[in-house]
Amino acid sequence: MEEEDRLHLGSAELRSRLIHGTGKFPSAEVLAQSIAASRAEMITLAVRRLHLDGDRRSELEGLDLARYHLLPNTAGARSAEEAIRLAHLARAAGLSDFIKVEVVGHEATLLPDPLATFEATSRLVAEGYTVLPYTSDDVALSLRLAEAGAAAVMPGAAPIGSTLGVLNPHNIRLIIQECPVPVIVDAGLGAPSDALRVMEWGAAGVLVNTGIARAQNPVEMARAFAAAVETGRLAHRSGLAGETSQGRQGFGASSPPAGLPLG
Amino acid sequence: MALGDLDGNTALGAEQLRTRLRASRLYLVTDDLSPLAEVPNLVEAAVAGGADLVQLRRKREPWPELVELARSLQGTCRRGGAIFLVNDHVDLALAAGADGMHLGQGDTAVEEARGRLGPRPLIGLSTHTPEQSLKAQQLPLDYIAAGPVRATPTKPEGIAVGLQQVSAAARVSRVPVVAIGGLDEGVSAIEAGADMVAVVRAVCAAPDPLLAATRLRAEAAGATPWRWISLNGEPRKSPPGEALLELLARLGVEPSGVAVEVDGAIVPRERLATMVVPKGAVIEVVHFVGGG
């Protein structure tokens, strides 16, 4: 069973269903060790101006980017146009057609702008990108993004960086259930149990950044998230007792009702 | 500080002053040898000939005479459409209501001068090495001088650093670069990357200062300057004909792993070697950093 279980995203075929963020790590060394510990094959990146003078080193310097599937984001964009411009720069810098569309519509929470996310997704799909939009937990919007050609949809469990876990489990489960494309739960996953839960529900994968980067021991936490994602995936594929495609069944004793010597 | 002088000419605002600085080509520094009484006529002639900036550099005169002279020169410059600066003395700049001041490496610190002058007056700083030119970019100043280009009796202690220092300054500067030191023509320094040419003897010791200033201004204005561009949101300069790959190389940037956008359009990596930096281009050079 394990050999056949691959996540297909555009041209990428992934064994690991944990996508590893690269922001906010305490050092380049810790980031490199954390990615290695997680065995992630896809990592996210941001696009920023190069410093013209002085120190140009970034937290990515310890990584051989050629070893990973790169998922650059459009973080920082406030409109569809800005997201598309960042996507063009990302493709030119990385020679990869993958893009995580992220358009902030509300500064305080960094919640995504649904209209701009949809527009940027549609246009970048038309330009031939493999688009993975970061979206809210709105079910209908996820379906529309899938229709628009998104390779996967990435609903946020909670606001970016909040580590609040899954705030609206009902909607996340509905999206997983209804969406015709892979659902990768992104943003706000604070503990491995959060990742495990959504993987049990059938999420195709998770993207974790702050939950690992800001842990007291990021490298060990990366390992913990990886184990949780594997466990959740295995549980989902094994079919949870009491769950059917229609939802939960009724209650029932685990021990046989017959033969009780208490008559 | 009064914003109008006795003739009723209004001083330029901070923005206008800087706009005019960017369009300047000829910068006159007064000499220390001419009799003080001759300085006003000299400045009058230089401004009439096209000097865009005038710096009063006199070290030995008594304070009241200096203040009086500075006030009078500020008036001359304002009437003639030139910018008036004083050398080193913040107090003199304040007393004369000067448009700005020039500082040497050993003079008052730029931050201190800015603190005392406020935001309007221009501040310039002499730089003699590429390191000084680079370091100056962090300071609240409006131009840097690069030199001495040639050995000069005006500053016998200065070691000539040649036009290389002008080019080195031009490569890193986000503010105009003034070439100074023994220059008696206006072309070579501009072509080496200076925005303007500063002269002392070429005008002050000329038989006809007005004619000398006119010639120098015309030479400097006729030479082909480096182009101002916007690079990652900062003003920078690029020599004419520079290819994008050369621009990246002098910034120490490997083209692999970066993306280059010129005026909103991505430049494919294979075109970097042949595409020349357009005049006034808005260029972005980006790379990947950590992100979620």
C-alpha cells in the first residue's frame, strides 16, 4: 500500500505529504536540519528584492534547492496583479511553474482576498502555471478554485502564523469531501495532532511553517509533524471505524452484548 | 531662518532644491587665494557663466566678514538660479541662510550637521575611497564628492585618486556624485560617472572666469553621463551601454537564482548579456528567501 501512495501535484509526484515552509526559522542550519528531519520533498519560498550592498545571505543558503520541488508563494501581494507579477518573478528565478497564490485581503489577520485569489488563480492557470491557491475555509470558493484549474486548493485551518489549529473542522472536512482536486491544509496548524486530524479526514497533505519554525526544538518538531502526517494518512487509508462516506455511524458497544453472566 | 532674501527672491523648498541639484553640472568652489573683496565678482561671473552650485571655502577670515560675505553670495546665487553652500561651518550655513553645506571626512559629522540644519539644506560629503563612498550612502546627505581626481595645489595634502574613484563612487551612490580635484575640463569626469564637475582654479584663476565657467558648463552638459535608474527601489547609476549582466556582475550577483524585471517585464536569463540597461529604467532583482 505504501509504495503506491503518492501525491500528484502537476508534474510533481511526492511521497511525503508534508510541505515544509522555510520562513521564520532561527537559523539556516536549523532550517536545513528541519527539512531533512521532516523528509519533505516540497518546500515553500518567498520572492524578495536582493540586497544591493552588504550581506546577501538568506536562510536558504544551507539548502540545495535543486533537490526539492519548489513552491514559491506570492506572499506580500495585495491584488491579483501583484500576485501575478510575483509569480512571473518566481518562475524566472526558479524555473519552476509551481506557484502558491496568496493574496492578503485583511491585514490584521492576513486572511486571503477571495476575489483576487480567484482572479490570480484563473489567470495563472491560463498562463500554464501549476497553481495552488491559499484560500479561506469557504467551501464554495474552494470548489470554484478547483473549477478554475487549481492543481490543489489550500484552505487555511486558522490565520497564518496563528498556530490555532483547525478553527472550523466542519468546513475543512466538507472541502476535503467535496473538492475534486487534492486539498492541502495550510496555515495555522500548530500541533502535530492538528495535522494528524486533517490527514485522517482525507486531506491530501499539509503545509506547516510556523508550527515547526517556532517550536522550541524545530528539528524534532519537524519529525513529529512528519510522523503525524504519515499516521493520519495511514488512518485515512485504513478507513476509520464508525465513519462512512455519509458521516459518522451511531454509537455501539465494543464488547458483545450477548453472553453477559449477569442475568 | 528667513526664506526670502533682501531682493525678495524666495528660497527653494527642500524638493525643488534637490531637483535642481540633480540637474546640476558645474560646481564652483571658491579659492583661498583671491582677495576676499574679489570673491563676490568671481561668483557673480561664475554664476552668469552657468555654475549651478557655489561653495564658499575660506578658512582664515574673521567671522563677521565671513558671515557678511556668505549672506551676499547667497543673494547672488539665488538671483542667478544657483545653489549656495558653505564649507564645514554649520554656524555659517545657519547665519547665512545657505542652501546647504559641504563636509570633509574630518569635519563635523553628517548626522550632527543634519540635526542642526534641519531637513531643507543640502549636505555633501567628500569621499576619497570606494569604502567611504559606500559608507556615505547610509548618511542623511544629498551628494558625495569623489576625489581628488588629480593632484592639486588647492589641497596639497590630498593624494590623487584618479577617475577610478569617481567611477567607484558612481557605482554605489544613490545621490549625485561630484568629481573634484585638479579638473580643468568638463568631459572626462562626467563620462566616468560624475553628475557634475567641481572646479576651483579652472574658474578662479582663469583670465576670464565667466568665459571659463561657460566653457566648463557646456562641456559637462555635452558629455554623455551615466544614466539614473531605479534598482530595487533605490536610485542608482549605470554607464551608457551597460548590459544587465554587467550590472549584476558589478553588484556581485550571480545570474542563476535571481530574476530580473525591467520596466515591469521579466528579462529571460539568456537575454541578460545582450540587453542594455535602458535610460531611466525601473529594475527589480529578486531572489528566493524563506517563506511559508
